Amino acid sequence: MRPHVVAQLAVSVDGATAGFAVDHARFYALATLWQEDVTLIGADTILAQEEALRSAPHPGPRPAGPLLAVVDSRARVREWEALRRVGHWSDVLALYADQTPARSPDSSIAELITGYDRVDLAEALDLLGSRRGAEVVRVESGGTLIAVLLELGLIDELALLVHPVIVGSGGPWTTSRLNLNLSLANAEEFEGGVVWLRYCVSLGRGAQGSSEVGESVGGDG
């Protein structure tokens, strides 16, 4: 059975995901509500943090933590061991496609291969459920991966931490022409005007597409 998939995103009022000070403490405190089995992240998000990962403390894997699964169709991520040892996750899993470039022969990173030239996200989620026993997957990205998953009808819940700022540049986190029905499950205001909006997602007539996605449409975002 496919896991319950939650997409969590910090945004400005005009939908930007960068260019403002994110309330990270609040964001990650709220993330614990789901007690996810798997954290799903795109390669672009990991690559933006690789320099910080190298210098971060490495206490080792957190046995009680979730599994980190990274969509990496082009095998661009290099800091796998740092990800494993940074203390947030129990282990790491690389999501590759059949045509993903060859990896180092001495790599010890667990792999899950789906799709041909791009990671098949629908199949990957199914396998995370059947092989890894995942019941809840939380997606964390700059927005691109979440937008693709929404297009494919693979998101069950959308949680937005809206910050009271207008960035005015960079564009919204998604420009996809989606027709989604969002049912408000919870709304809460925090200090400083930050608002937490939590929606259940159901497909409208316009949300459909192939389950095989990758960098060409932002699947590694």
C-alpha cells in the first residue's frame, strides 16, 4: 500500500520559498507531528546544503529517526556519508533510475531503482511502503518536487507555513496548472504573524500526468 504522503513547505505570502527568513525552529517542530517513516527530498535541495553538511557536526545515524530518501536521477549527490551521520536520519536511500550514471563501485549507499531515465515517483512510493514498511512519507523541498508530486496526484496532505512577508521576486513555488480540491484541516497563527495551514488534497479534473518524472520537469527539486 502506498504511504500517506505529506508535503510540508515554508512560503512567503506571495508563494516564494527563498529570499526571506524562514522560522526553521517552528517548521521542524511542526514536522514532528507526522512522525514520518521516510523523509523524501530532491537532489537540488540536498546540493544546496552540501557545503554546510561538510562542516556540520556528525554524531552518527539516529536509530529512531526516519529514513532519508533522495530523488537523484542524475547521481549528483556526493555527501551521502555526511547525510547519514548528521544525526537527523536513521539511514539514507538513493532513488535512481535505470539510466542514472554509474556510481562508484565501492559505494555503500542503499539504492532503489525505478523508472527508465527518470525516477518513477509513484513506483518509488509504492516500494517504500511494501519493502520498507513506510506508512507516512514527509516531502521537504524548495517546492519543485512537491509540485511534481501534486501533478501526479501523489500528495495526500499539504502543509504550508506562511510567513508574513512579500518577497516580490523569484516567482511562486509552483506554476503548474493544477486543478486541486483542498480541504482545510487546520489553521493556526503563531507569534509574529506566521500562519500554519494544513490541507487535505483531492484531485480535480486537471491533475494528471505520467508517473515517471525527473530533473527535466523538476522531479529532483
